Amino acid sequence: MSQGYASIRRAWPLIVVVGVLLWAVLYPHLFVLGESIWIAGEPSLDGYRQFFASRAELEALWGSLWISAGSVLLSALIGVPLAFLFTRFEFPGRALFGALAALPVLLPPLVGVISFLFLYGESGIVTRTIQMALGLESPPWRLVGGGAILLVHAYSMYVYFYLLTAAGLSRLDASAAEAAESLGASRLRIFFRVTLPMLAPALGAASVLVFMTSMASFSAPYIFGGGFRVLTTQIFTSKVNGELTLAMVETVVLASASLLFLGVLRRFERGREFAAVGKGVSAPRRQVTSAWARRVIPTIGVGAVGTLLLPHLTLILVSFVTEGTWTTQLLPSEFTLANYRELFTSAQLWTPIANSLQMASLATAANLVFCFLAAYLIVRRRSPGRGALVFLTMLPWALPGTVIAMALATTFSVNQPWFGRVVLVGTFWILPLAYFVRNIPLVAQAAMASFRQYDFALEEAAHGLGAGWFTTMRRVAAPLVLPGLAAGGLLAFVTALGEFVSSILLYTYRSRPISVEILSQLRAFDFGAAAALGVVLAVLMTLVFALGGRWVRGATLGQRG
Amino acid sequence: MRRCHPAFAVLLSLAGCVADSGEVLVVYTPHGRDLLEDFGERFQEANPGVTVQWLDMGSQEVLDRLRSERANPQADIWWGAPAEIFVQGADDDLLEPFEPDWADGLPADRRDPENRWFGTYLTPEVIAFNSAVVSPQEAPQEWDDVLDPRWRDQVLIREPMASGTMRAIFSSIIYRESEGSGDPEAGYEWLLRLDAQTKEYVLNPTLLYQKLARQEGLVTLWAMPDIETLIATTDYPIDYVIPSQGTPVVIDGIALVRGSRNPEMARAFIEYVGSEEGLILAAEDHFRIPARTDLDPESLPDWLREALPRIREMPVDNDLIRERTPEWMRYWDSNIRRRGEASGYE
């Protein structure tokens, strides 16, 4: 085998990864950048001048930034303790409630926001209960403004911290903590000096995910903001007002702010990477022994999970309410099965469900293969291009779903094969492509976190034993990063299954997904039918999650045995 | 990773069985399911083998989609949007000229001079209120009455930027306050006072009805056919007043999309929507007011004959309004939204 041939063979993953990133991620977004500085056929910075001269625009930029920082903080405060509680302690009901704590990820975004209204809105169940219990004249709070957005974000995004911390804890090598303990370190000291630093990759990944998701979040500020300005709502406003240049400028500012945060975090993370050396096993769960802790720990855990599940319960409740009967009562008075009957008897309904399953499967399969390779290259190689690769894999997260959809729609609406442009708008393929692009950061983050805890010395050992690159990947790297990668893949799959923001811009009648169908039920003023469809979607997601999780565990054990 | 879990195999095979067949007519429309199913079924009966498929979305979204699908149009018909938005679509070259037989029944300002869109229905804007708490006598009777201290923090407004209806109301009021000059200052003042009265800007019409019925607010400004439909189809305690001194009337339209894959069938559908039969069906069952003026008054349903004399169109300069609305709305969003109270309108 000649030297040149071998190096080409080793370079192909890099070529594939870079090629896909340039074509599907960078290229469409250059169109967005172009439109922000190209006015009526001439380059011009008027859009930027208009942006930075406007009080409202600056208010929106500031709003986006502090809401996102606050969301990271609040989500961490909920998600990290929950993860510790459910992975480190053993108590009755642990497994069940530990699984339930991940459920908010399975609440379809649009429907989730609606059930929030029914719950905490001014005439919501919780609000009215408190109002009645305290005998108040007016509702105790109004679900509007920055506080409301933060609440909704924390509620729906703590899952990122919960899942990634739990995954990190289960990969954590207990021998380090044991060593520290035998050297006389206190529990607190072990936590801050051993456990937390080793969790840094997981916490960093979760912070990035939450920050980016909040920056790009649209429905929460739109529905609960009540005029609170953030960049995503400004983009929407400019767009519906026909000011496309300003919309593009706002998009570029939003993307730059997100990328800046990513850059700062990466810098902070550098030199804090810990690989699990040796063949340690993860820490055993501690039996709760003291009588005090035996009561308190499960109560906190179950109580927290119960509160976090209220939106799901509300969704189920609404799906059984007779349409148009629930007005000023605390709880609905008339129930019916009609919403479900209608759903299951209409043949039309199965089309969106089948569509969503098909498109989400395709996109996720592509995500898994692609992100495995990308994460490997990023973590393994210390080449100069590494920063650019990280940048490109994170780019989709820095851009709101609407923008990705618009960028894809602009780029793939004409046939210019020589420029890498083909017509995909109006075809089936545009949505799987959008899901794929949108989920690259999610799966790549999960894969990278796994690879950071993966000891590359194992690879050298495999090479030493005569294994080729492909065999090493398949037999050594893949099984070891599988839990993390699969967790990312499952998240990506359920996200794609319920994806709404880009779907609404790109769907065609034949490929309409579930979320669009839910929206049209809502538009038709049919909360019951929308909720019923939402329940079906949530059940579907749960099923995928449960089966997928079991399959991953089985596969992991199988590889070890 | 060696074998596929059976459950995934099932999911994938389920996902595989997606198929559509036959001749398909795709309609982009904000008109809502009831109206569309009704028309779709009737049209399919009259034209066997055709399937009418409609995508339900806001009128601004229709325009956005048509723009992005320009190279590969997916729709045959655009049904429903204020004339202002059709004008933009026509200017962008997204519509195909075609003159239906019924076009002669339309006054000149309800159709495009180059035959790219035609008016179908008239939508008067009204003041709606929660009738469980407010009696029709107590309710605001004119636009200016909404600014009365009695309704402080009781007014709900549909998010105006995205709503054709609200944009029509705001711009008509700015025009009215300017006394025909188009100078928006007096109108901005009026809207600032409205902002001080406003409790909340509500995301979409569905939530608006919900909040009104749940007494989160007592008064709103909205389109008459929607409120009529609500009264007819739900138990929600909602009623409305038509301001007697004049109200904005939006012209709703229909158009053939340029690049339609099925232009013959699309033309037939447009002919049907604007025919006497189609207009009366929409009036009887869906509270739509025909834009055509050549229909026999005797054939109109009772509710419409009763309502028509009460609707006095607010006089506006349509060209001026179409041109200036984006600028006015941008000003409203940046300088009026949520600034009413701070401006001392208590």
C-alpha cells in the first residue's frame, strides 16, 4: 500500500464532513449574509445603520442576551440537581420518576406552549386555584414579560442539563473519587474538585444547547412576551412588514451574538478536558439510609417531577374536553371522546404521522453517521482546521429555525448544478434536509462530549493489534461513544418528529408533518383536536424514546459481553 | 448496532406507506376548515377525479410561500387575503392573469385592473365584547368609545403586525385622524391611547376568542364574519357592535397562481367560488359578504340583508394606505407598542 493511497483513505471522512458542512450549512447562510448587505443590487450598510440607530432593536438584542443567560442558569439549577438525585441515589420509584423527568423533551413545542396557557395563564388552572384559595380579587400573576419567558424556557430546557449530566455521571470513573476519598478529601471537596471538573464537558455542552435554543426561541417570547422584545420576534415583525433587509440584518446580529457566546465558552473549556483513563466503572448508586433522607429525597424528586409533568397532564385533560364549553370554570365540566374518535376514524390523519416518522428517521440516520465522523475528527485531530469545523457544526444552532428554513428555501429554489444548487423547495427532500441541518449541533455536541471522555490510547492499542481504521471505528470507537451518541440521536429524532418552526415554511401538502397538522387544528379553533393530536405525538415520542433507550442499553451491554 | 430493533422496522414500514393519487388541486388559504371543506366537497362532486387539497395559513404567510416557491410553484390557487397583500403578490409577478365570468359584477376598486386578482368577500371590522359581562348597550358603540376609561386594561388586541385585519383597522384609523392628508401624527396619538387601554396583544385569533370568552379582557376589535361564525358554532358568550359612524371594510380576494400545474381546473374552481351559487353558499353558511354587487338582493340570507344597511364603509384612499401601511406599522411597533402608559395616558 503506497503512502499516498493510505493518506487519501484516511482523509475521506474529512472530505465528506467538510463537504457536507460547506454545502448544507455554510453555503445557504452566506445567502442570508449577502442579503443583509445587498440592497437593490448594490452593496450597502444601511440595514445595519438602521438597526444600531433604533432603540427598539437594541432593546431586542439586550432582551435576547439576558433571557438566554438567565435560561442557562435556571435550567442548570433544575436539571443538574435532578440528575444527581436520580443517578446517585437509590429509592423506591427512582427508575420510573427518573425516566419521567426527561418527558418535557417529548412535549411538542407548539402544544407545550398552549398547555402552559391553560395551566399558568391568567385564567389557567393553577392561577385560578391560587386566586380562589387566597380569596384574591384579581389573578395573583400574569404570564407575560421576561419572567414568563424565563419560566417557560427553564421548564422546557432543563432537560438538556438533566440528560447530559446524567449521561456524564454514568460515564464518570468512580476510581478518581475513590482515590480522593482515600486521600482524605471531604465529600464537598470531592464534588467541587473531582466530580464537577469531570462533568465540565457535559455541563458545557448543555449550556451551549440551552443558550442557543433560547436565542433562537420564538414561540415562548411571541406568546408570553406581551411586547417584550427579543431578536426572533423582531425578525418576524420585519418579515411580515415586508422589510426583508432589516430581517436579514437582525438575523446576522442574532447569529453573531450566539456564535460569540459559543466562542467564549470554547475558550473557557479548553484545557479542561478530562478523559476517563484506565478501566474504571461508574459509581454505584447510594442506598438512602438515614430516616430523614429516606423521606426527603424521594419527596423532592417526585414533587419536582410532578410539577414538571403538569403541562402533559393538562394536555391530556384538554384533549377530552367538549369543544367550546370550558370558559370561566376552574376545571372543565363536559368531557367527550369525540376528539379521539374523529382522529382515529379520519384517514387523513395518518398521513402527517407517517410523514413525520419517515422524515425524522431519514434525518436522524444521516445525523448519526455524519456527527459521529465529525465529532471524531474534531476531538481527535489537533489540526488548524479544527476551530472551523466546530464553528460549522455549531452554526445551525446559532440561527433560528426560521432562518435556516429561509436560507434553504433561497438556496435550493433554482437549478444551478454548477453552483451546487438544485430545486428542493416543494419536494419531499427539503424537510429531511432541514431537520438534518438543524440537528447537527445537537448530535455533534453529544458525540463530542462522548469522545472527550474517550481514551484515544485505546485506538493505538487496536492499531497495534493490527486493526484497520474502519475496524477500529466499528469495534472500538463506536461502541464506546454509543451511549452518548444515541442519546443525542434520540433527542434529534424526537425533535425532528415534533419540529415546527422550519416545517411551517417548507412543508408541502404531501409531506406535511404532525406539527403543521396541529397548527391547522388550532387555527380551526379546535383545541380539543389539537390536544388529542398532541397527545398522540407525545405518546409516539415516548415510545421511540423508551424503545430506543432500551435498544441502546442492550447494544452497549452486548458489545461489552 | 448489529441488528435493527423490530420496533424500528415497524415504524419505518409504517412510514413507507404514504401515497396520493389522482388529479390534485392545491389551494393556499386562510379561510379556515369549515368553509374549505364545504367548497372542496362540492367542487369534487361536480368534478369527479379531482381532489381539492388546501393548506391553511395566514395571508402574509401565503405571500411568503409563493415567493419562496417561485421556481417550483406548489399551489394552484391563492384564496383569501386583503387586497393590499394581493397587490404585493401581483407586483412580484406571482399571479397569472385570468378573467372569470363573474368579474363584471365587481366594482372597479374590488378587482385588479390587469386581472391578476378579484374580490370575493367584504370583511367589515367590528367591536366585539364578552356578552356575559357587557350588555350591547354598555358596549363601545364607536371606535372612539374604546378609548373610554371604562375599558382601561380590558381591551385585547390581536398581534397587529401579522394580522391583515388589525393592519386594516390601524391604517384606516390613521387615515381618518389625518383627515385625508396622510399625516399620521394624530393617528399615532390615537393608537398610543389605545395602547394604554390594551391589556394584551394576543398571538392569534383562536387565543383571542379564548381570552375574550374567559373574561381575560372584555373588548376587542375584529372581523365580523369570524365573530358571527363563533357565535353560531360555539357557546362562547361573545357579541359585537358595528360602529355606525363608519368602519373599515377589507376586500378579500382570490387569484390564480403563476406556474399552476393544473390551470384549467384552477380556473374552474375560481369560477365556482365567485359564482352566485358559491357566494350565496358562503353567505348562508359562513357569514361571508359577497363582493359582487350584481346579485339579486332577494337571494341573500336574512342575516346579511339585516346587516348590510348597518355597515357604513369608512372612506379611505386605498392607494395611499397600501403604500404607507408598512411605514406606519413599523412606527407603531417601535414607538407605540407598550408605550401608551408611559406617555401619561392613564
